[in-house]
Amino acid sequence: MSFSRPSPLAVLATVLWPLFLACSVLVALGWGSGFGAGMLADPDFARRVPSADLRAALGLFSRVLDPVWITLGAVNSYLALVRTEGLATARRWCGMVLVAGFIIGAASAATSMPLGPVFFPANLGMKLGPVPFALPFLWLLIVIGARETVLRIFPRLAHGVCAALTGVCCAGTSLLLDPIAWKYRAWWLWYPAQFDAPDHTPWSAHLTWLLAGSALAFAMRSPHVAPRVVVRPMAPILGFLILDAVVALTLLVR
């Protein structure tokens, strides 16, 4: 009797998905409780945790948790796409989204377009030029997750309509996420050079998510005449919904 050996991608997915779920729980608890790097300056926190080394370690943990969480969600979306669309297609689509996310972020930091005047601190990980490395992964997590969610709900939807709805979902997530990402977690900072800055996000940011999300989803036309799978994979959908749920919960609590 012979047994087939599981593929490396299947083994990797088995390991990374529980890690993403565990990180999601930690992020939800941390965001909801106010646990973050800013606590290092809180005298009450210093009294509760008298060890300076332990306080520094907790601050570092808080700072790396967000980019690790986003990256794990994006990688799980990629692995699910490999299983449904094939390795070549998954690489092409995910590479396209990653490059687009980096270019949009870098161009906006340099010229204020298309997102608006923005500065990216290192709170989403080590920076590659003006862009933290997890920002393109955030684009991947949201765009792929939104597209898969639309296809799961409307499996027979026309390709153009699916792309448009994907853009709407991306813009909706942008609207939900931005108050937390800007004013609480400082993933990005709007109007960095303005002393008397507006209190609202530039309208161009949400419009960019709408148009870029739609354009990227439209470019994801499957090369297969018949779908490789009947049911869409759940990992990208759950990753997208978990992101939205954690953000919504934080808005309600904080």
C-alpha cells in the first residue's frame, strides 16, 4: 500500500493558517485593550511592569505584531489562490497586487498622489524606501479577499461586475480601517507637512482603493475555461472578514 506525500504548499498552509488565527486573537486583544508602543510612556504601566527590559520587549512585540499579522493573512490568501488557480496564475496575480500596492504607496509618499499627502512610519514593518514592507501585503489581503468574497456570494457574476464590486469592498474596508490605521496604530499619517491639518482622510485615498481594487480585480481573469474548483477557498475570505471584524470591534471598544 502506498501513501501520497502531502505537498510542501499544503503543509505550509496547515501551519500558517493557525498562526494567522492566533495572531488575529492577539491583535484583537491588543487593539481593544490599548496595548501598544505608546504604553511605554505611561507611568501606570511602568509601575505594573517594573522591569525596563520586559517593558521594552512588550513594546517591541506590540510593534511587530501588526506587520506579522498582515503578512500571514496575505500569505494564506496566496496559498489558497495557488490551490484554486494554479501556481503560475497565483504568482502573476499576487505579484501584480504587491507591485501595485508598493507603487501606490511610494508615489503617494513622494508626490501626494494618488492616495493623498501621506507618510508611512515603520509601524507596518521595516521600510523599503518610503513604504513599510507590510503595506503591499495589506493590499494583497484586502484585494484578493474582497474578490474571493464577491465570487463566493455571486459565483455566476459577470467578470466586469465582479471587479466593480471588488473595488467597492476595498473602498469599504478603507473607510472602516483608516481611523484605526491613522489615528490609533499609526500605520500611515495623513498631511505630515501641514501644521493645521484636516481631521478627515483625503477623499482620494478611498477613491484610489475603489479604482485600483476594481482594476486589479479586472486584471485577474482566470485562464481556465472551466473553474478548477466549484467552491471558492475560505482562507482569503476569512482573512478579509477577520481584518474587518477586528477593526470594527476596535472602533466599538475604543
